[in-house]
Amino acid sequence: MTQKIFQLENNEILITDGQSTYTDSKENFLKDIPSFDSFSNNLVIYNQTLKVYVTDDKINDYTAQPNFDTCIDSVQTIIDVQKKRKSDATT
């Protein structure tokens, strides 16, 4: 089963659409996607596939989360921005 996930844990971001995966620090993620609303939680597990939404230590009723859905749907674009940021840092 292909999973579509947005996760923040230990200040690390993981986003996957089941084919492409982005991982980086929360700080770098916010550099890559400056338009993303800042986080008010230390832990986020949002799984579109399993219909699971956890924030900090609370299991929430699953509802669509537009910010997370957009990140999952745009994961390849986010990866491309990450690659450019890393490339620019080495030049």
C-alpha cells in the first residue's frame, strides 16, 4: 500500500506521496517553503492513506488539512527547491 504522509517529529520533516520522499530539518523545510504556516505543534503525523491525524500526543478526528495536503501533492516541487538550496549553498 502506497502511503501519503506529512510528518514532523524531532524537528525533522518527512513528506511522501508514495513515490517521492522529502526529508530535512524543520528549519530547512521552512526555508524551502517560506509560505508554509509555521508550526504550533512539536509532533505532527498526517497520513492521507490511513486517515490518521496526530498532533503532539493527541489523536484528532481526521479531516483534510490543506497545508499538509498541498505539501504531499507538491512533494517533487519541494524536493527540487531543496536541491537548488543545497546547490546554491555549495557555489
